[in-house]
Amino acid sequence: MAAIDICGITKSFGRTEVLKRVDLDIRDGEFLTLVGPSGCGKSTLLRIIAGLESQTGGEIRIAGAAVDHLRARDRDLAMVFQSYALYPHLTVAENIAVPLSMRRLNAARRLPLLGPLLPGTRRITAGIRAEVMATAAMLGIGHLLARRPGQLSGGQRQRVALGRAMVRHPRAFLMDEPLSNLDAKMRVHMRAEIARLHRRLGTTFIYVTHDQAEAMTMSDRLAVMMEGRILQLDTPDAVYDDPADIRVAEFIGSPRINLVTTRLAPSGRLLLGDRLLALRPAVPGLTPGTEIRLGFRPEHADLVPADRAALSGRVSLLENLGSDLLVHLELDDAAGGGTAVVRLDPARGRPAEGEICGIAMGPKPLAFGADGARLPLAAAPAAEMAHV
């Protein structure tokens, strides 16, 4: 196990800067996920940590020691790729054993005819075989050791790739979107398997994904990346409940957060159209008329009679997911148009398509300034909040 420190890492391809002074401290034994949209730099950063890509500037330290001068094979890190990279002509057991064979058997001992005759080879191979069997048993693939990759399902191939990484007992595991080739049901199963594996091994995991469900369910902390920068580093709960930036709020959450445009009234409260809200940004120096985006999660909102809410819209679509009912609404002109989604319990009944409904934003709306940064909101009396 090892802590990994990323210090001021930059990376450019020609004139295009893809990583912009990234600083990140990854704790010993934690599960940290780099999450963000395609092209944000997360896979490039992982490859730099692994030693597969060189950085333009900055330093990587593992267990306190700089490793920038070390080749990938000398950093004692195990990487699991999106493509499983299994040898098709080898059995499962032989695929898992590859790193141990390369490390413990010299070239002569690996020769098929001469190797077994050399003193000590049988003892070494017996030790390798025992480790392979123990790892396979941990992953639940002991019964597949004699098969070849072409005879396995996608989930089974992924377990073999994990096993090949595990037998090395690396200081950290690096995983680059390892579940993206699996179907939806298998992804749910494998993300639980990987989370359990991390708890069992206690080793540092660095995981790259664009899938927020994977990031939220498996991680100790998330590093949300966009445009080559880390916008927020925190626990999944904190990133979801207290996003530091409007881009984080929009990326994390499904359905995505609802956003409406308000303006600051001379009284210091927020105006939605001509309706004065019971919300006040707790930031000094804002001038009246300042535009502030107000966000609220679909599950925090509720539908109320239109005359009881500052925000209303026309129901345009109903999505019944069984456990949830997603109500899509076209917002009125007071909100500047656009759409919103409200998540309801189907047992409550449903509105009719075309019906005009008020939208209660819930007790914890989020405010963002013109630059996208989070703005604190002052607490409002309960009586006033009832009209929000």
C-alpha cells in the first residue's frame, strides 16, 4: 500500500494543454475516483501516474519518493484497462500467472523443455500455481482456470484481468474505465465486486470513469475533473450535496440538477421573474440586478398548486421507472423558459400531461454566481420557505 502525491502536473500535446497544474494527494489505502466527461484529462493523468505517459511538468511521488525517473514496470503499480488485454492462447490460470512468471522465472526457466529440468523451477512454479489458485478463489473464478478467454463472458474476463493485477501485490491499483465494455446488469454487479475487493485488500485504488453511478457507489473520495483541472475533491455525499461549482452540480446527479435564473433584488433577496423568493445570498458586495443561478435536485422538489409557488411549469412528459415517477415540465417565462424534472413516488398518483403545476424547490436550493462558483444562501424563516 502507498500514498500517491500528484504535484503540479501539467501535460501538453503540442500547443494543446490537457492537464493544467493538477495537485492531488491520494491517501494510503483509499479508493479515489477520477470522474469527468470525455476529454477532461482523467485517463491522461492515470497514464502519467502509471508511467505510461510522461508529464510536461510537475512531479509524481509514491510513498514519499519521486518516481518520475522510473519506468512503468519499476513503479510497482498494477493497471487494469478498458480492454482486458488477455492473451487469447493462454488459459485463465496462465494469464493470471504471467506477472509472477515474468518476475520469478528467468528466461531459461521459462523455456518449455529446458525450464522444468533446472533446479528450483518446480518449486517456484508450484508457488506461482498456489498464488494463482488463491487469487482465483477470491474472485470466484477457480472453476474457470482451464478455460481460454474466448470461452468467457465479459464479466469473467474482467475478473481474470483483476486477478492478473492482484497476484502482483502492487502498491496501488490503477483502473481505466474497466467496466465500460460490460452490459448494464453486469456493470452493477462488477462495481459491487470491485468495492468489496478494495475493502478486502485495503490497497490504494485509483479509478477512472465517466459513469457517475460507478464513482458515487465505490469511492471514498471523488476528484471531479473538467478541462484539465480538478474542480472538486471530496466525498461522494459532499460532491452531490455541496457542489463547489455549477459544472460539478450539473455533471453529478441523474436526472441532472434543475437550474433557473434569478436576479438580486434591492432588498438582498432573490427575484424569480416578479416573484420575491425567501432566499438571500450570504455574500457581501453583490449589486442589485446581479444574475444568480438557482439549482434544486429533482428528488428534493415537489409539485404543488400553481398559485402556491414562485415557479411553475406545464407537464410535458411522464416517465414511470417503477420505483420513481419522473415528471418533466416546461417552465414558465418567469424562470426564463427551459425545463425541469421532479422525481415523485408513483404511489402518490400522477399529474396529467399538459397540466400546469407549481414547483416547490425544497429546503436546500443551491446558488451559483455568474462565474459558476457556489454562493452560500442565508437561512430563511420556515414561513417564507413555504412559498419557495
